[in-house]
Amino acid sequence: MTNMPLLETTALSKHFGGVSALRDVSVTLNQGETLGMIGPNGSGKTTFVNAVTGTLRADSGSIQFAGTRTLGFAPNQLAAIGLVRTYQAVRVFGGLSVEANIRTAGLLPGEAGISRSEYDELLTWLRLDGLPHKEAASLTLFEQRRLELMMRLVLRPKVIMLDEPVGGLAVTEVREMINLLAELKARCTIFVIEHTMRVIRELADRVVVLVSGEKIADGPPTEILRDSKVIEHYLGTAHA
Amino acid sequence: MSARSSAMNSWLAVAFAVLALAAPFLLGDSRFLAFVLGMTLINVLWAGGMNLSYGYVGLMPLMFAGIGGIASYAMVHLTRVEGWSFWIATPVVSVGAALIGVLLGLPALRLKGFYFTLCSLVIQTVLTLAFIFFPKYTNGDTGISQIEPPDWIGGTRLSGVWLDFALAIAAVLGVAIVAWIVPSKLGQRFIAIREDDILAESLGINVTRYKIIAFFIVSLYAAVGGCFYAGYVGFISPRAFDVLVSLNVWLMVAFGGRGTIAGPVLGALVLAPIPYLLQDLQAIRDIIYGALIIVVILALPGGVYGEWLKRRARHRQATTDSGKLADQRT
């Protein structure tokens, strides 16, 4: 692989009391790549995103993002240098209009922000152009998910970490979201947690599997999804 | 915001400014009414500051009055003992008190919601005790009386109508500054923190830094109001800056409508005169006051003005929706 790692964690660990949520997790995300992360509920996927984006502080290990050691950085500092994330439960400023949501997102100190034409292009692409004055809380879940993406993209991120981007969407919407994310691949490097295998199969260039806080597999989706160890953990056949 | 509502907002703002600045001259004949007006104007200023914090950042600082007290005592000390001018002492002590406020509030500012409020209550209590236990500067429980009104050009004192007029200018400026901050980038960040601080932080906003900035500005309002209070009433004591005063100012914001410009002004205009106007009903005054609070909280949780805005928006939505339906039918 000629790509350089844009984001790299080395032996990242996080304990909650006696429970180890992450155990020596080493993951690399290369420039331009889409990396999927799968694993059963409670396997530490969201904890991993929390630790990398500064929401939680990892107990040990290191994180390197765009050439900077970022362990201990606050979420706002990471956002300022191009590492953003979305949330499993959609999170927008419900009481504000769509426009105010996007404007608020683009308020990074010292950032010039994107140009008007780029802004309009993003808005049209995410089909939010008809909604600027609507209150964000009154949008459908799918619209809110698209708004979430918009709010990240105005920050011109290098890496976007998506925590279950199609969670709760209707079947047809999942299809549309996958198409949007496929186009998003051209815009930035993506890290995506998903339970919907279709998302992983269609989007991910590489997949890591997390089980009980440990990485048990790392490779191309076609191989990983056939791997017996993964199937065993995912489908729970081990104890059947 | 629609053109219609922003036009209405400018009308409201102009009407308020004109009325506030004219009121000292209109009510000047009755010193009693003029005094009630002066107290109301100080509370308009205070409510404006409290609104910035409670209404726009979502923090309820109960040490508000305490910070006003620090500035007030310091101003009185500097003008009486050191011979400073009121107009120099006030900005100096206000910045000083605001810095002290930020320092005291620093641990609390990392907390949110209820925990912040609780922490600020503790700080307020400590400040009230400090006012009592440092009689060298505060004259303890007895308080300081016969504080001279602000000095004016040519060795005269600012008094009567012109002092009321100065308070009116301070109140109008105070509200104007809030109205100017809210739509600015700074105001947008405040609102983002109020709406969802975790989301705000993940979008690059340094939440703690902006809370500190907000808290500094709020403390300035408390302090400037405290200085005017001393110069206007002529008497200060720890009771003038205790937690009940913080709560009163908070109530004006909640009553009128937190997070709106006009609401807290309305709240101060309605609530601040009540204790004076109901003086004859001393015995039931607090009951009336309390009942009013309960009614507003139960019936109008967004405050009087906030609720009115909400209803109007809903009504307008309903009319445009039925308009659209009518369009589709034709």
C-alpha cells in the first residue's frame, strides 16, 4: 500500500472500572480509504470512536492523526485539525433552523469557512436546499442524518468518523444513504461503524472486527465477512 | 427570522429606548415614582446580563448579586476613601469584579446545568458571608449609608431626573449590547452551547472558553448594576447583594422569556416595581409575588414573551399550511 496512514492508533486501551472496553486496539486509517468497523453490541466500537475523537480519554496507547500525537486532545481541538465524528443517536441542534445548525457548525475559530458555491453545492448534494428555515427537530431522521453530514462537511474534515450512519433509516433511505456515502468517499477519508453489512460490503475498502474490546480481524470486506472466526462471533454460533 | 418579525423587533427596540429615556422626565414630578423607575432600570440592566447567561448559554449564575456586591463595595471604597470619580471607579471595579467572578466561577464553569447552579449558590453564600465578615470595607451587617450620588462636571452631583436619565442610558445600552451579541458569531456559539454542549464541542467550539467569556460579560453587567445601585440608593448592605437578589433577577428573565431580547426587559418592567407598588399590602406582597411565579412557570414555561412568540409562530405555521392546502386545491 502506497498510502500513508492518516489516523493511527497503537495499543489503545480503555477500562471502565474492571471492564476493559478497549484492549490494545491498533488500527490504521489510510488517506482516502474507507475503513469499516464491525462487532457485536458492546464490543467497544463507539468507545473506540469516543477515544479517538477526544470524548473519552484512553488509558494507554497512542493516537496519531495527520502527523500529530493527539491523545488527550479535546474534541474541539480535533475538529479544528480535521477529525470529526457523528453520533449513533442523531445529534443536531433541535431548536435551531437547518441554516442556523450549519452556520453554527462553520464557526471554527480562525477558519475562513467554505465558499458560497461550495456551500450551495453541498446543500444541493445532500438535498437540504429546500429546508433552510425548518426547525431541525421537525426534520425526518433521514433529513437529520443528512444535516449531520452537512454540519461536518462545512468544517472541511480530513477524516469523518460515522457511528452507524444508516441506523433507524427505512429500507429505501438506507439505499440512498449508501449512495451518498459512496460519493462522500471522494470528499474525505471515512471511518464507519455499521451493523448493516450491506453498508460495509458496498463502501468499505477494509474492515476491522472488534470483539470484547479486542481487534480480532483486519482485512478486505470480502475476506473478513467469510472469516469463520468473525461469523462465529457475529452470529453467536460459538455457544449455540 | 422573517422580515416581518425583525421589523417588529426593531420597532420594539425603538419603543423601549424612547420610553426608557423619556420616562425620567415624564415621572420626574413624583420622586416616589421616579425612584421606582430608577430601580426598575437597574433591574432591566441586570436582567439583560442574566439573560445572556441563563437565556443564551444556559447557565444560571446565582452568584450574580455577589459579584455586583464586590463591585459596589469596591466602588464605594474608592470614591469615599480614595477620592476617585464614580465614572472612573465603576469601570475599574467592574472589570476587577468580573475577573474575580471568573476566577471564583472557574471550577463551576466546567459543570453544567443544575450542578453549575448549585456551585454558584455556594459561591454566593460565601460572598454574602464575606460582606459581613470584612467590616473594614463593608461596615458589616450595618451596611454603608449616605453614599453620594455619582459626581458630575464642576464638582456637582448627578441627581434627580438626570441620575434617572443616566440609569436609563445604562439600561438601554445594556439591552442593546445583548441584542448586538446574540446574532454575532459569539452569540451563535453561546446558543450552540445552550442547545447541546457536547455537539458544540465536537464541531470545534471550545465550550469552556466561551462559557468563561459569557460569564465575564454577565459579571460585568452584575458589577455595573451594583455600582449604579449604590450611587442611586445611597445605601448598601450584605442584604442588597444576597442570593434573593440573584433569584429575583433570574425570575425576571424566566418570567419575561429567557433567550429573547424583549422578554427579560418585560420581566424587569413588570416585576421590579412590584415590591414598591405593593408596599401597602406588605403582608400579602410575597404571596402575590410567589403566586405570580407559579402561574408563569405552570402556564407559560417559556416566559410571557417567549410563549407569545411561540403561539404566534404556531398560528402563522397553521395559516401558511392551510394556505398551501388551498393553493393545491385550486
